[in-house]
Amino acid sequence: MLTFFRDYFNERCRLAGQESVRHHADFASRDTFNYSQNLRRVWHGTSEKS
């Protein structure tokens, strides 16, 4: 039973870390006004800079 909570916690931390890196890469992007590229990164959950 505790294994479930440990696995859940680890998965949440992993996803939070990915989200943090993605957010930083999007914020640091020099293409601030390239909305289509930024939306593509958000939509697909990826960032070219991460």
C-alpha cells in the first residue's frame, strides 16, 4: 500500500520537474512574439529548448 503512495509521489515530482523546465525554456525563449511556436510547445507538452 505504501508503495503506491511512494510511486505516486515520485511521478508527481518527475512531472513537476518537467513542467518547471518547460516553463523556464518558454520564458527564456527569444521568440517571444512567435505565438504559433509557443502554442505548439504548450499543446504538445514539449519545448525545443528543454
